[in-house]
Amino acid sequence: MKIGFIGLGIMGKPMAKNLLKAGHEVVCFDVNKDNVENVVAAGAKAAASAADVASQVPLVITMLPNSPHVKSVVMGEGGVLEGAAEGLILIDMSSIAPLASQEVEKACAQKKVRMLDAPVSGGEPKAVDGTLAIMVGGEKALFEEVREILLVMGSSAVHCGPIGAGNTTKLANQVIVALNIAAVAEAFTLVRKAGVDPHLVFEAIKGGLAGSTVMNAKAPMMMDSNFKPGFKIDLHIKDLANALDTGHGVGSPLPLTALAREMMETLHADGFGGDDHSALARYYAKLSGTAIGE
């Protein structure tokens, strides 16, 4: 299939390449020309704008940082809807506010463009491997129509409900991941302060109830003081802000989420916003005077 891909950052770049590896033709656009050249070198075709992408393909995927970027790329001047023919499918795989997804879908419907919101979880490693978890909102029939394309980029794709449900599911995911990472950082700081080897603690507990995908991925990074971003602190702040806004809107209290966001805001203020979210270990090092990786 001929597929448009807009947004070639840490996540979008490997996702687009996996579509190419699966035999799809990809027409791509990003404001960062180096990212475009990287994907073109893998076999994609470059477009001049989001509208140009949409004019050439029956399906467009967007992978952008936040709600304003999606609104601009889809609804703005030179955007997807400007170049879209009737019947175009838009799959927004960005992690944005559910209400923003609903707003964009209404604009799409006016142009007879069909839309799904389909955010992902797994970070850069799973984007590269094509094993992302994909959470989808929108019409079930449309989901079934594009499911096999989604599974080129992910190991699972689950229909969660109407438009916006994908992003609501992603917010729940991000809350759980943030609190998990904070718990790992807090516990392993305790271990280090108490004079016990965190590597041995990790081996002892990872097979028990405390074990998790999050701990398996992030504890080794903390112990190595390796905070190269698979998912940046600044992006997680954005997701938690969307979670808090959504929680306030529906009357769901999120006190732990608020605390985790403030911890991340501290790291951002200290200049670590570009680090991986496992850098929550830095927050505890600041409080305790002891780094897990010492």
C-alpha cells in the first residue's frame, strides 16, 4: 500500500522504516530535513508538505509531539485536510489529549476523511523492533480495515472504543509507567543507601510480584547511570499534563500522577528534560545524595 507518514522523530522514523521493510511504499514529511533524508535513504519518497503527502496516498499516519502539532498538521495551512481526497484514512499515532482527537476527527468528518487515534507504548526500542503496543479509538470497521498495517509497527493493536479512547488508554498507560519508574527509583535508592548491591536486589525480586516490564527495562539503566532517551522526560511531562487535564474534566482524582509530574518538572528545571524517563533516579539522587549507579 502507498502510505503517507508525517513526523519522523525518535518514534516515527523507525515506524516508517518498518512499513518500508514490509513492502509498503512510504511518502514522508517532517520539518527536520535530516530526518526526512534518513528515511528517504531507506527507500521512502519525500513530500514538500503535509498536504502534499495527503494528495498522493489513500492513508496518512501522523506521529507528532502533542495536540497543537496534530491540529496544525491536520487542520492548518498546508495540512493534511488541504490535500486530502474524500475517503482518505488518517491514523494519528501521536499521544495527545482525547478531546483534541475528537476535535480533529470532527474536522476530518467534514472533509469525509476517516480517522482513528492510535497512540503507542514501548518507546524507541519497540518502535525499532516493530513490537509496539497500539491502542486504538474510532470506528471498529475502520480499525479492522487497517489492523494489518498497524501490526507491521506493533505486536498488538487493540480497539478500545470510539474516537479518543485510544488516547485515554494511552494516558492510563503513561500514568502506570511513570509511577512504576518512580517506585523503582525510590526502592533502588533505598537499597543503595542501605549498602546492598542493587544488581543483586534486581535479580532477587524481578521474578516476584514486584517484577514488571518497566522494572526490567529501567532498573538496568538506573544502575548503569545510562539515561539515553528511549522516551524523554519532557514528553512524559506532556502526557501526564494531558492525564491531569482529562482527570479534572471527568472528575477523576490523580494525586500520584500530580506528584510524578512535579518530580519530572524538577528534572526539567535542572536541565534533564531530554533524558530518558528512567532519569527519575536523578531526582532521588538529588534528595538522598546517593546515585543508584554509584
